[in-house]
Amino acid sequence: KMEKLLEQVEKVIESSNELDNLNDVIKESISTRQDDLISTIVFESGFCDVTRRLENLSENVIFINSSDQMFDTPTFVKFLLKNINDIYSSSCKCIKDLKNLNITDDRTKELYIIIKHTEAFSSVTIDKIISTLYEVKLPVILICCVSTNRNSLFVKCSRSNYLLLDIKYASINSPEIIFDRIWSKIQLEKNINFIFDHEIINKSKETFFNYSHSIKDIQKYLELSISFHFNKVKNSHVISDNFNNFSIYKNAFVDTLMLLHEMTKRYYSEKSIWYLYSLICTDKNLFDTTNESEFCRWLSIWNVWGKEKYIEFLERIKIILSIDEFKNLFDEVEVLLTKLNTLDERIEDLKKQQMELNSIKSSKIKKGSNKNKGHVNKDERQKALKDRIEQRNNCDLFSKDKKDVFTFLSTFFKTIFNHLFDTTDFPYNFIRYVPIIQKLANPSSDYFIDVDLNHLLNNSDQYCCSNTTDTLDVPLSYRILQSLSNVHTKNFVSIEKWKQTFINDCSSDDKADVRFKKTFKILKQLGIFKEANENNSGKVVVLYHSYLLLNEILEPVKRQDSLTDSEVEIVNPEDCTEIGNKEQKNKDNDLSEENKEKSEHNTEDEKEDTEDDTCGEEESVSDDEEENDNETETDEDKWYGSDSRKKALNNLVYYSILMFVFPLLSMYLSYQFIFIDYFHYDTDTAAMYSGLVALSIVYAVIISFIWEAYKEEKEAEVRKKILKSD
């Protein structure tokens, strides 16, 4: 059984490979390209969700990502030179060498350049990439992924560069389509005499969308699930009954699931069939007719259907219920179909009966009215009204039939869906989810860190070996970033300043630049910081929650500064400031001791000592506070002056007093002594005029406050020009 099921699953997976038509789309797009233009493929909106599938496109790929802050034109040229040299075994060192390179017409060695989220790049960057590629005349395929529309590339580059592109617009099957079709072939295939748990589908879907978008991920889940299932069955000595009619019930289950999906997808939602399957498996009360259930929302949509639609779906339900075990439901659906098919005749018969009753009642009313002309009894009017309402309700047979249909649907769905899960005869055929499968099937993340940063820092002795340089770079880089920022002010930290501090600490390593880039990506992936806005490009801000998560460094970090095993140096990040280095620290040891002696007698000298490049562990707490105040100097202090905050606070207090005290005081004085005592106005008129006086003073205070702010901005602009000129 197990081998047969694995074989069936493998056939389904192989037949599904055609769904992932990425390679076919690319080959078709470049087959008709023009040699003098750059072959360009634009994947339109929605493709941003599946760009990971391009990573397996070829070995010769250059990825250009909008989230990479380190990317610029020289970096692109470096990537281009490196890949061309690797592909054609050349030694080009500049663009001029690429122009003179003789390249054979070998289509298997084409270079793919993939720009992810093209809209996020500047027009200058896109133009430089296009002009560089056209200048070197290389067999390059440019792939632009856009998340809006096909005109994004046209908008981003100049018209002259746009004419250099041989553009093909393409679209491929989305991951949703691929996943749904694969699982439909497996789960809804009636020849496969097994059914899979909804958790297997959900977990495989999570893996499929979060990692490589590869069909092999789904195959891993299926094969592992089958192996675990049959191993459990074998160990528990469960005997399979081949005549337990599981295939019959599965066919009914599959047909009912597809029927429910068709009944809900156009009106309720466009969710996949597996959303419904998970909903059915997790909520046993899904088909209850309570007001808050999901089923009642569906009923509110089905309530507007016409008679023909009810008949159509009930006929399909009748076919599903052609099993002997569902004989009662089969008889019930036949009764409902008979009622709906004869609905028009029943309504006509009811109308005729009502007309006969109305004629009899009208004759009686005429006889009574002849006796009492001009008078209609109140009770008679109410009775006539009730009769009309009852007649109308009796004629609405369709509403009564719909209520019967809804009650039947609730019973039908409960019976079909719960039967497959509740029957004790089917455990052999029902493959359940095992949590360990997810760990075995999921690929590891590129930036996954198994060791917690605090654990790494506090237990760094065990990691101080020759192969831990990259791992220990992460906490050190984080510690430097934390020292350059302030948890209370959230100041921006310059990436270049952060990088330079890290490189100074790794001065003996010529690969410190590459190591910093790795730590930058890892810390960004962990959510330790976020990039600043466009006005502060090249800067980052440390997120507040990262301080709560990793707020103290209890042990010094031990790391090596070179890649050789013989030269290992222990560095304490606590002893490093933002512009410090090891050589200056050795030279200034004597100066640090002198500063310590001076700090005991004169606190004024401590403020000057804190401006040194390094600091010792013996420095006083006041030195650290003064240094932090100098490091956290903001742009506002530069432009508005060092006393700007104090001045702003004084202005706030001053104008607050003016705003709340002067209007009330002026209103009272003008009301009592001017408009009443002097002009002798009545109280209402005096109150109106005094209110206008108070309002005018409020406007005057606001205008003066705006004028004061305007003057400060002008002074700041002048100071900014002076600083820039200096």
C-alpha cells in the first residue's frame, strides 16, 4: 500500500511540473530577441511574490534588490566583471576590457540580471544599468520584476535608454494556482484511496510560500507524512479492511467539498478550496444555524438565489446521496425537489383557493353592510387586515421552501463531512500530521541564528575558536550600533559611521568590509533596526523593542581579529567608542591615568577628557554621561543653537500664560468696567463685546507665536549656511 501511494504521489508531482512555467516563459521570450538590443523581460504585477523562484534560474545570476542599501553603480560593475570573468575565464578589470572581449555565441552561458521591485530604484540607477549593458554588448538577459503595471520600466528610464531594450511582457502561474492544482490532483483524486489531514496542507503551504516556491517542498511533506503514517500503522498492528467502503465515502466527501466551494466562492469569498477544508476540519460547529456561525453568513447569500439555482444544487446533492447509508437524506432531498419543481402550480392553486374564500367573505360583508350602512366596525377592519396578511404569507411558499432547504443543507454537510472523520473504520486511510515533519522538510533560513545573542555574549568562551569569526561579528556589530544610539531619543545612526567603527575594531582583517555587510543583513533580518526615511538616507534607527529584548551586555565578547589560527586577540567592546581603535588606546594609556587623577579634584577637567578617542574602565560615571550627551547631539542643536531646547521651553511657558491668562483677564475687565460701568450696556451685549475682545487677544497671541517661530527658522537657515560654508 505504501509503495503504491508513494508512486501515485510521485506521478502527480511529475505531472504538475508543467504548472511552474517560469523557464518556458523565459525561453519563449528570448527566442525572438534582436542582437543589437538588450533582451528584457518584464514580469507584471503580482510577480513580486514569487521572485525567489528566479534564484534557481541559472548559475550565472546577478540579483539587484531595492532593499540593499549598499548597492550602487560601481557595485553593479564589480558584479558584472566578476560574473563575466567566471563565465568566459577572462581577466577583465574595467568596462573598456569588456568591450574588447571576444564572446562566442553560446546561449548556455548567458548572464541573467534580475532587478527586484523595479519601481523602488531611482531613474538614474536604472538608466546607468541599461547604458552600461548596452555599451559592453554582452549576451545578457535583463529581468525586471514590477509590482504595479507594465509601464513601470518605461516611467523609470529615459526614452533613449528605453529604445535600447527589446522588451517582452510575460506572466506566469502564481504560487496560489500552482499549489491549488497540485493539491487538487492529490487530495481530490478519487483513484488515491487515502485522504490527508488539513494540517499537512497548511504546513506544506507555509513552506511553499515562505521558502523556494518549489514543488519539491510539497513532495517532501507528502513522502514524510506517508512514511510516518505507515510506520505508525505497522507498529500499532492496525489491520486494514479493504472492504470498508472508504473509497465510496471519499468520493462523496470530495464531491461535497467541491460543491460547497462552488456555492461559496463567487458570493462569499474567492478563497481556495483548502481554506474551506481547514475550516471544516477545525470547526465542528461550522454548520450550526446559530446567528454567529459562518454557515449563517452563507445562508444570507443563498437566500437571494432563485428557484432554478436551488434545484441545480439539490440535483447534484441527490447524486452524492446515492449511497445506501444516506437513504434518509436521499428521501428528504427528493421531497424538496418535488416541492421546488411544483412551486408555480402550488402557488396558483393557493391563489385560487384564496380567491374563492375572498368571494365568500365579500358576499357576507355586503349583506352586513346593507343592514348597517355607513358604519364599519373596528373589529371587522382588523379582521380584514389580518386576513390579507395571512393570505400574503400563505402565498409566499418559496420562503417556506427555502427554510426547509437550509435546514436540510445543515444536516447534509454535517453528515458528509463528519462521517469521514468520526468513523472508526477509516484510521488506516486517513493520514494525519506529525509535527516533526515541518522541521525535516523546511529549509533553513539564510540568516537564521540558532544561538541567542545574549547567550552568545554571556558564554563567549566556548565560541572563541577559529571558525566563529562570522558568528561573533553579529553581537559585536550590534553592541557598536547600540553604543551609537540612545534608547530614549532614537537618534539616527549613520551606516558609514557604524561601518567605520566596526572596521577599526577589525583593522587587522582585510575582509572587514564584507563581514560588516553580513552583520548588517543579519541584524536587519532580526528586526534590530530599520532604515531611516528618504530625508535621512544612509542612516538607520535602532528599534525600541530591541533594547527590551537585548538590553544588557553582561560579559565581554571574545573574538579574533584575523583569519589565522596563530593570531587571536581578545577585545572588549565596552572599551571601544565610535571612533576609537586599538593603536590609539595603547598610546593613550598614560593620558587615561592622568585623567583619572584629575577627575578626583576637578569635574571641569572631566568634560574635556571625555572628548578623547578612548575611555578606560576606571573613568567616573560623570565622564560617561558627558560623552553620551556629546554623542547624542542632534541636527536641531547645530541649526538652532545649543540653547534651542531651553529657549523653546521658555517660549512654551510664556505663550501658554499669554493664551490662558490674558484673554480671561481682558474679558472680565472689559465686561465689568468698560461695557457695563462706562457704556452702560445690558449684560448680554456687554458679554458679547467682551468675548470679542478676548477672541482678538487669542488671535494676537497666536500670530505673535507664529512670528517668533518664523524668526527662529530664519536664524537657523543663516546658521546652516554658515556651518556649510565652514
